[in-house]
Amino acid sequence: MTQTTGWLSVIPPLLAIFLAIRTKQVYISLFLGIWAGWTILANWNPISGLNLALEACITVFKDPDNTKVIIFSAMIGALIAYTQRSGGVDGFIADITRKGIVRGRKSAQFLTWILAFVVFVESSINILVRASFARPLFDKLRISREKLAYICDSTSAPICVLIPFNAWGAYVLGLLDSQNIPQPMRVFAEGVPLNFYAISAILFVLFIILTDKDFGPMKEAERRVREEGKLLRDGAEPLVSEDVVMLASKPNIPKRSVNMIVPVLTMVAMMPVGLLITGHGSIEQGSGSTAVFWAVLAAIAVGAVMYRWQKIMTTSELTDLFLKGVGGLIPMAILMMLAFALGNTCKALGTGPYVAGLTKGWMHARYVPAVIFIVGAFIAFATGTSWGTFAIMIPIAIPMATIIGANLPLTLGAVLGGGVFGDHCSPISDTTIISSMASATDHIDHVRTQLPYALVSGAIALVLYLAAGFLF
């Protein structure tokens, strides 16, 4: 149901934003926003509103596509656990190191950059795998820990958000589908080259690596390592936590990179196959949620068969590890459920059409992408989560773009780019924290050294969004 609630329709998303900024508790903030929305629809009866809010969360699972995306995201945790415990990740790292590809500072940094495109399944594992491989090399070659954290952080989420065939893509496709966007896969694909921040951040990291033109606090960090041999500044406190380190390989087993490569390639290959099957020969017409669901199941099954055949793990061990891996990503699944529920709440309130109606009289369609990018960046910076930002912004930005006449893929690119930009600048971002931990560097030092680089990429993206608004 959709009701005309006027200015009241903006209360739920604004409340979610305010509480998330103030409390840093994104989950609670999203639910309170949902509760507020249904309380409004229940004629301000908070008890009825609470009941409807809980029902809205449960109703998310009535949509098969939503359910598949949520389950997919949780099962990614099982795939990550499998590839780590089987020795696949350790073997992959050992193989790269043994081949002697790295010969100096530049090649070490470049290989770390390249590997971001290889391990694109999920941003956290992307960071952990590369940092585990690169940190000993960087230390040996006198490259600062801050530089390692920057390279890992600024290429993980930007690459993951550009690929529809992973957890990030499935999440965004689910949010688009909840807005009744026809052919969400096509909109996503067309928005990939328009995600200017993600592309700018990736290329700017490459520019810094190839030119060795550091500036700001990073320049001082690099000077300290080269001239004084200090990997960390005096007084620095490396951020290391047992909760974020990679799952150790099973003792006394061979470390084979094939145990990571084959399951990951299986998942990648199965995604377009799933789209072709569900789209009856057309990838654009295919079901993204079904494709990613099939893909992760196939990857887990292939991995399980491989590890059982190699006698690395028993069936009981595989089952326990599956449950452990899924459990590790339950928080992500809960966030997705709340995101879908908030989107449905905003749809019922008519938030998007109302905001679009307010801006239609004074905001030209050409300015929408730039404004969306700035607002998304602010929310992500303040809350420390790009996914939470997507949940808040997509239900508002997509209807606004549709009504005002702004380019839909460009607007989506601005939402995704703004969320990742703000996330990169935020000291409370999960990927920023994981990058500090995996690189064993002082967290504030990582934030200080990365911020100027992120701001440059953000400025480039903003200019491009302003220009694209006039061209598209």
C-alpha cells in the first residue's frame, strides 16, 4: 500500500540518518526508522506501528528475490571460511610469492593493486588476503604500513561495488528490485562506468604507485620508512585484533592455491550461466538474485567435494565450518533485511515521490547526481557504512530521478560512489578498520594518510557528476 503522507514521509529516513550519525548504531537506527514510518501509517499508534514494523521485516522474506540475496550474502561467509581453512588462501599467497613476480617497491605495490581484481567476492576478504600476502614484502622493501592500508582500502570496496556478480552487486540489485525498477541488472550495468568515485579511486591508487608522487601525511610516512627504517611512527599503536585475522589453515595439510581458485572461479562462471538460464537466453532479462544464489551454492558444493576428495576435511568438519562461516556474516544479512524493510516503508509512505515533488520546481535534473553524491558521502562518512547509506538513499534517489527526469544509471552511480567515498573518509568504517588491522598499522595514521587521497578522488568524481548531469 502507498499513502500520501506529505512531509511526514521524510521522517523515517531522516530519523534513521540522524540516529545513525548520533549513535553509530546502524541496525537500531534503521529499525527505529522503520518503526516510525509504520507508526505514522498506523495513525500515530506506536503499538500498532511496532507490530507493523516487525511485520515489515518479516514480509521482506515473502519476496523470493530478497530472500535469495540475503541467504547468498550469508553463505559468502561459508565460502570464505572454506577457502581459508582448506589452505587455499595460504597456498595462493605462497604461489605468488614463490614465482618471484615482486622485484622492488613498485612491483610489490602494483601486484597488491592487481590482486584486488582477483579477490572480488567480498571487500573484507579482499583486504585480508592482499594484506596477508603484501605485508611481509612491504616491510622488507621499506614501504610504510600506511601505504599498504591505503592501497588495500581504496581498491577493495571500489572494485567490489563495480561488479554485479558478488555480495555487493546482489545487495544493490535487491534494493533496485524493491523499487520496482524494470531490468535492474541493466540499470546496474549501465551505472558501472558512471560510478565516477569508484573508478577515480582505483585509478588514483595506480597513479600514486606508478609515479611514486606521495603527498601530505603519506609523504612523511614514506620518508620515515625510507630514511629511518621505521615501519610505524614513534608512539603508534598498531590496530590488530584476533576477531579480524584470517581463519587459520587446518594444520598438517598441503597449502594449495587451487583450493581457493577453483571455488571462486566456479562462482564467477555460474553467475552469467544463471542469468542466461533464468533470462531464457538473455543476461539482461535474467534474475540476478537467483543467479547469485545458484552461484554461491555451486561454489560451496565444489569446494566441499574437493576438500573431501583430498581428505582435508570430514563431512562433519565441512558442516561445522559451513555454519561457522554463515554465522560470521549474519550481521550483513540482518543489515540487508532492515535495508529492504526501510525501502518498503518509504515506498508505502511515498517518500521518493514527495521528495521529488519538492525538488521538481527548483532542482534541474542535471544537478541531481552531484547533489545525491554529496548527500550520500556525508551519510556514509557520519555512519561509517556504505551499505547502510545505500539502504537509505536508493529508496529516495531512484524515485526522485524517475520523476524529475534525471538519468537513472547516473543517479545510481552517484549513490554508490557517494557511499563508498564517505566510507573511505570515515574513521568508523568497517573496511577502514579492517584495513588498519590487516596492515597492522595505527588506525588514525591510516585515516590521516588516506584522507587527502580520497578527497582528491572525491573532487574529481564531483566535477564529473556535474559535467555528466549536463551531458546525459
